[in-house]
Amino acid sequence: MTEPTLTTSGTELERTIESLLFLSSEPVSAAALADATGEEPDEVVTAVQRLREHYEVERRGLVLRELGGGYTLSSHPDSEPAARRLLARPRTPPLTPAQAETLAIIAYLQPVSRPEIARIRGVGAESAAATLLERGVIEESGRSQFGAVLYRTTDLFLRLFGLSSLDELPDIKEFDPEPELEQELRERLLKAGEARGGGAA
């Protein structure tokens, strides 16, 4: 005798998925939603697509997005100005230029060590890296062959920047700096590449 399987209509499944996404503070994968609802993954994906279309057609204040390998509910972009006024005081201070530079280097070159980051920036990266670790946007990813700690970005980084994967990072070729800055960056990157190939940490 086989145990009865859990079945729900499309509308009920959409309602259940909506509740699960509302309750979760992080994106939920299709596999996790399927496990929670007892439905097949393809049925869950179909229900998610219908739910997303419902939000779009009804022009609701929420949108269903796919981020960091899962699904999540977020406020509609049109409500951003009002949301900024409501939540005028940021929970965390914005990134400093040093932290932003460090995060960009890690995002594009990961896994990358702190000495490499320092060579590219031309200054130390200890404080910036420590702050990014504390905020949870980067994490340690083993050590290089020379013993230096390697860093990579986290799923939180993807969510904060609205990316579903690192493949969605802006193409570095589209960056168009001033000639002076371009030459400076080129020299830093060349030095960093030479150090990598020459056996530095």
C-alpha cells in the first residue's frame, strides 16, 4: 500500500509558495519549495511563473524575482523613492571608496588574496577587507599556494546588488575611465599579474 501524495491545485500551490517566500528572509530554491510543498520541481517552477505574472498584471507593490539561485519577494522598483523616505536612516553606512574598490576587485578576480588586492589598489586592504567580511558580502575561500587567505563574494553580495549569478556582473570592457586613470589602473594590474606569475603571495 502506497502512502497518499500531497496534491494541490495551481491556485493553492501559488498561494502556498507566496506564503513561503514571504516568510523567508533569503531566496528559496525551486528544490526547497518542492520539498516543502510536496510537489514536483517543474510544477513549482510553473506556479512561480504564474505568480510572477499575476504580480505584473495586477501591478502590485511586490515583484517576484530570481536572485542568488532562488526566488524572493521584493518591493516594486517604482516604490523606491517612497521607501527611501520611509527608511531614511540606513541600517548600515554606505561603502567607503576603499571598501567599494576592494569589493570590486574581489568580485571580478575571485578568489583573490589580500596582498593581490593591495598591489592592485596601491594601498593596504586590511581594514576594507575586515569590514566587508563583517558585513557578510565576502568570505574566506581557502589559501593560495603561498599561504595567503583568499576571498570571494557571498550570496548576500548577489542579493544586495540584484544579481542572480556572477555572470551578470557588468562587462569590464564597458568601463570607460579617463586616460590618466586608465594608465594608472593598467600599471597596477600589470604589476599584480607579474607578482602572481613571479611567486608572490
